[in-house]
Amino acid sequence: MKVMECQTYEELSQTAARIVGDTIKKNSGAVLGLATGGTPEGTYRELIRLHQTENLSFQNVTTVNLDEYAGLSSDDPNSYHYYMNHRFFQHIDSQPSRHFIPNGHAVDLESECRRYEQLVKSLGGTDIQLLGIGRNGHIGFNEPGTPFQSRTHIVTLNEQTRQANARYFSSIDSVPTKALTMGIQTILTSKRILLLVSGKSKAEAAKKLLEGDISEDFPASALRLHSDVTVLIDREAAALRP
Ligand code: F6R
């Protein structure tokens, strides 16, 4: 794993956007694996700026998101569909027909997982996968204990993750209990992985990722099995590094 330390969240976001932008410049039809949550918001803002001021075009890009809550429709403001549309897609020139996010409102969630896994495969995997990390080491919604061999599947969200995400909902009770997520093996099929780690609440997770064992108890440790991972970490998240 290549670790790049940034001074601030802004610098981390600019660096991440530059890396994604360079991927698109090299391959205008790149397949981008995207994440939601607080961490990549700055990266999306910066990519929008690159689109507006430096003519970075997403016209031929395909996007594939990591995960979605079960039970929320795509126009629910807490859904990841809504997040992506409002924070990113509406501000760039990508084509909606090339945006893929698991359908959390599908009648048959098991078959939706199979369909999504097949879709990622048919695209040849992602060229670059953007990831955040949970304090418990989750990537996507793959909670501790998820097999490294997992493919797109339904998960029951654990309490820590629901609490962490409750900030977006009116109350903890409205946070869904289930979600659909690419599995760890699905994520590892990406050609390149860009993991963003920001803020002091992630310092413990960063230390475990960089110095701990490779174990299913800490899902992000699976990334150490991949040959092209860049970890962008800001100073606060790097506080416990030697
Ligand atoms: C979101 C996702 C999650 C988040 C993680 C960190 O699509 O897959 O794994 O990356 O929960 O979230 P933030 O960035 O809000 O701390």
C-alpha cells in the first residue's frame, strides 16, 4: 500500500480528485467505483471544480457505487442515489444511463445483489475505486466478520455504523437496518483502489489498517492483499502513526 500523507482534509480532497481526474484523462471511458459518506464530499466538490474550470469531462465515464440502504427509494433524501445525484452527478456532464447504484428498493434483494455483481463483472471491474473507512474498519457496508471472498450481498448494519450514520437521519430509529453492498472480493477486483482516511475519529482505524494484522475482523485490512492501493490520509487521521 502506498500511503500519502496530506496536511488537511482540503489537500486530501484535492489530491484524490487529481488522481481520479488523471484516470479519466488517460481513459475517457474509465469505470469509476464511487463511495458516499462524509469523507468523499470534498473530492466530489473538487471534481466538480475541475469539470467547471479545467474542462474535465465525464461524458464517457461509467460510475458504479459501492452500496445503498435497503428500503429507501432513489428519491429519498437519505438514499445514496439522492446523495450521488445532488452532490455530484447533477453538476457534471456524465450520462445518467451510465450511473449504477444498487437498487435498495428492489422487491427481491437477493436477485438485485446477483444482478449488481454481474453488472460489475460485465464492466470488467472498476478502473479506480474510491473508498472511505468506518471506525470499525468497514469498507462499503462490509462489517467486521465479513468473509474476504464475499461478493455483492445484503448486510445487517451493526449498531456502531447505524449510530455513525444517524447524523443524516431525523433519528436513529429511521436509519435502515439493512443495506446492499459490493462484497470485499468485488472491491478487490478494482484495478486501483484509493482509500480516503480523514479526521481524528479515524486515527485508530488508520493505525490498525497500516500496522495491524490482515484479518476478517477488520475488513479494510483486505486491501493489503491488493497490489495497487493508495491511502490518502490527513494529519488528524495519521495522529497515531509512528
Ligand atoms: C459509503 C461507504 C462507507 C463509508 C464509511 C465512512 O458508501 O461505503 O463505507 O465510506 O462509512 O463514512 P464517512 O466518510 O461518513 O466517515
